[in-house]
Amino acid sequence: MKILLLEQDQYFATQVQNDLLSQGCIIDIAIDWEICWQLAELFDYDLILIDLVRLDPNGIKFCQQRRLTGDTTPIIIIGIQDSSTYQNSALQVGATDYLTKPVAIDVLLARIQALTSDNLYNHPSVIEWQGIRLNFLDCQATYNNHPLYLNQTELTLLALFVKNYEINSNPRIFTLRSILDNLWGFENKVTEKDLEKHIQQLQQKLQQAGASVGIIENIYGLGYRLKITEITTEARDNVTTSSQPLAKREISVSEKVSPVVSVRSLSPHSGIKSPRLLIIDHDRQNTKLLTLEAKSWGIEAQAVQNVTEARIAIALHCPDIVLLDLPIADTSENELHLLSELSQANPPIPVLVSTATESFTERLKVAKMGGQGFLHKPISPDLVMESVTHLLQHKAPPVGTLMIVGADSAMLDLFSNLLSPWGFQLIFLRNPQQFWDTLEQSNPDLLILDFELPNISGIELCQIVRQDPQWNDLPILMLSAEREANTVQKVFEAGADDFIHKPIVGPELIARILNRLERINKQRRLSNTDGLTRIANRRKAVQEIERLIRIANRQQKSLCFALLDLDHFKDINDRHGHEIGDQVLKKLGELLKQHFREEDVVCRWGGEEFALCLFGMEKKQAIDRLNAFLAIWRQQIFIGKNQESFRITFSAGIAQYPTDGQDLQSLYQAADTLLYLAKEKGRDRVLSQNIS
């Protein structure tokens, strides 16, 4: 059961909180009216408890406003003195009950139990959606006017699923645990197995009334929701509109590859987006340092001081990771509940715990509640961010681009249903004759091949991929109904990494894909990323630029290659030390990554030299972009030795494909010549052939 407690009398509120926590309640504490209003707006509560130290008019206003918005949550006011006028006013505008201090805790618990027993899930009296009509006044439900004979549990469960579609155009998938948390309180004796039976019974009753088979969809590895194909046309239009910017970007990938069935991304994490870090720590000075350090790592950080503020922050902007400062000697149940909630969220939100004390017992308790990392304070901000980055990379499910080649429409539909909820960008190809063009343009993270294809076999496609060194590390999964040992041997000899038997088992497929992506992502981070600047290294950049040159050649498009070199960088190292020089390099890498497009290649070529490849750009556009970036870079202020501030500029040369060179080597030579010409002309400038 979730309870919102407004605390004005700290001693009494602490007593109430401890007693309610011992009963298994989850308590959100508001220390003032502003926080109380925010929490009531953001979250659904089973009960709101207002503890007053005086006859506060805000109590009347709060009750009145909640009722005006249609909120039927029970509200109990506990007053410090018996005032019939105040009590009558409160009850008239919407307070459910009014108690006068001193209040025995068993009396309060009895009142809470009485008020919440019929209010396990707040809902209006009637809900209608896609032929489903739920009437809570007489506990009746119909589907397309056919009666559904539901018990109270089934009625409440169906209301949860239906309201999910009313609120979200991209509806939430509920785990069994989250359903239990939403629908039952501390007296709950329902197990996850019991809940599965309730869902099955509800499914059967809906189908008997004429609903489609599987209207309650079980998403493998995730949970339950109403089947997405049942969304109204209007809702589908809303989803299409909201994802339009992504669709536009991906159409360009497949413009010249007509046999691609669909190229789409359902990931909310697509596009240029910094990971969000929520810092929960009462030490303002420490959070300020951590926030500044996070920015230099390309992480968007927000700091709050307690669990209540954290709940508000999470509701407004869900973080990718949480850093929780935990006073182990005085760990509260609220903090442990937050840990548990975040670990059971869908998807889970990793929590990194920092603590100044050592206790194996408490560490074990936190680990059981879902903490995924521990840091012992004091610890420098850069090491904290290193751990945050590590946890983001290794704990978050790998999301990437999957290219699936198959002629069976039913199989492609199955893949869409299974993989879309995981946020993958899916690229489907039916005609293997367009395989190579699609492969190079989409640059997938994993390739899935059907063994049986028209005109060319999956094994032959696998062999073609492995003949090109660029694709040596691309994970390949082969699908086949064949089970003979000879067939499996041929698949692996052709270079496939895994073999999956048909018919496809959903959980097995997802597990194998995630496992392969996690492995390849780890390898790529180690081999393709510059350790200092965290952008691509020269090896990775060369591969990407050569691929873009081939695409530009086929599509008759231009691209620009640019070399940047920091001016007088050796003087910076000599004057302020290599640690300050490293900070300059890290900052340049960070800003380059932010300023240029996701599809642009940004790399550290070596030392203080950086390279860019801008696909589809001509010389004039590229030089304008570089000049704009140079203006931004000139404004960066660094603090060096003895707190001395300084700025630093760069020089750059730009070459265009194919006018200045038709391969990477010739483009590099042309850009390098222009770079040193810019140095000779006084540095702090961008040059290109015929444009100065």
C-alpha cells in the first residue's frame, strides 16, 4: 500500500511512519505543502495522511482541489485540537476522515484499513475503450455489449490494462510484480502464480465474449499488456506522428533498397541523447562537483537531497541510472524501498550506492534490494563517473540495429512482435539480391539469416559477409528447421556465430541476441574507442569513413573529410602539465560529439589531431559547420596551473570527395596540406581548397 504523509509534527510523523512501514506500507513523506501537491499530482496513492500542528487553511484548500480534479483517494486529516468548525469545513470539501491528537496507532491503522479496503485501485465509475466497458458502481463489464462475468480481482486487473492505454500512446508493459504493487496493499496474500491464473481466466472470459485470441499479450521476458494491434486507429496515428523524426531519418537509409520490408525504430532511446543520472545526496557541495564532472563525461545529471524529491524527479524525467548516497548506519526503509522499486522497474533502473561506512550485513541487504554497485567514500568525482559509465554500459540491455533476412512474412511478423518491445531498430529484407547495399547502408549490430532463401542460401550470404574483413566481427545468427548435425556443421563452417532451430522459442531468441550484443559491444568499446576522449579511435574511423566513401560512390553523393589540430598544444602541456592537457583533449572530444550529427564520424586521429567525416555535405556547408564550431571552442575557458585561466584554438583543413580525392588516403593528404597551410597563415582558422 502506498501512502502520502504530510509531515508537520516530526515526532508524531516519525511514529506513524515507523508503524506503517512495519506493516509493509510504502511511505512518501512531504515536508511542506508544495511537495505534497507535487506528489499528489504525480503519483497514485491508496491514502493521503495529513498531519497538522495547527488549523492550517492549506488543508482545506488541498482537499477541495483534489476533489475538483476528480481524485477520490481517501484523505485523513489528523489535527492538534478539536475544532468543530475546521473539522466540518474539511469534511465538507472532501476530507474522508478527521482525527484529533492524541491518536492511538491501532485506531489509525483500523481507519486506514477501513478506508482503503474498497479502494485498492483508484478509477472513475465507468471506463470504456475499444468495445470494453467497465462499470464499477455495479461491478459489471461488457465487451461489444456481451456481458463479461468478472470477479472483483479480474475487473480491477482489466481496469489497470485499459487505463494504461488511456494514459499512454506507447503503453507500458506490466511485470507481475508491478501489477501486484499497483493493485494490492500490505495485506496482500496473492502470489505471482495466483496472478498468472487471474490473467488466464480474464483472457478466457474476454475471448468467450468475442475478443481476439491473446488480447492480453504476454511479451516475452517483459510482462503483460493489452495486445497492441487492438489500439484504436487514432492511437496508432498518434504513435506514428510522435515517431516521425526517427522515421524520416531511417527512410534515407533504405531509399534505394526497395525490397526492404520496413526500417523502423521503436526505441525511446534513439537519436542524440545524453544518459540521465539522478544523484540522491544531502551533501550539496558533493553533488555540485559530481554534476560538473558528469557534464564532462557527456552525462546529464540532476541532484536531489532525499528520497521524496527523488520520486518526483523520477516521475518527471526517468533517469538511466541513479547514484544513491546511503548512510549505511542509518539506512531507512524508504531508501530500501526505492532501491527495490528501481530494480523491479520495467526496464530496471541501475542504482549505484555510495557509502562512507563499511558493513557486510548492510551491504548484503542493499544488494538483495537491487543495488548494482558500491563505492566507498571518499572517492573522486572522476572515479564515480567511471563507475557510472561502466554500469550504464554493462547493466543496461544492449539496444542496437538488427538486420533480419528472410522470405517468410509470418516469421518477420514474429520477429517484430518479439523484438520491438526491447527497443531494437529492426531492418527486414526479403530479397537477398539487395543484401550488400542494405548491409552497408544500415551498418547493423547483429545479422539474422534464414537458412532457406530464394535464389541464394543463408550459408552463402554468411560466407560473403565473412570474406570482407570489415564485417569479421559482425555477429551472425542462422535460423533453420534443419536439425541434422551435417547442416549445423556447415552453418558454423560458413562463419555463423549461433544456430537457432525453428520453430522459434521467444525467450531463447531474445537471450541469444542480448548475449551476442553484450559481447560485441564490450569488444567494440575496448577496440574502437579512444580511452581518453571516449570518441572513436583512428582504427574505427578508418573503417567507417571507407564504408561511407563506398556509399557516396554508389549514390553519387559528396562527403567532406576534415582534420583538426590544436594550436600550440605542446605549450599547454609544458606550462600547465599533461593532466590539464588531457582535460583539453577530453573537452574537445565531448564538444565535437555534441556539435556534429550522430551519423558523422568523429574521432581522435592521434595526439592533438582529430578527424571528421561529414556524409552528404559539400565543402561550403562543411566549412560553415567547422567555423561555427571553432567559434564555440574559442569561448571555452580552462583553469591551469596556479588557477591561471586560458583558452586554446585549433586549425583545420577540409577536403571533399570526390573533387579533392577518391579514397581516404588522398582525402587525408589534401586535408593535411590545408591544415598546415592554416597553421602558416596564423592558426585559429579553417581552410579548404578554393575557399579560404
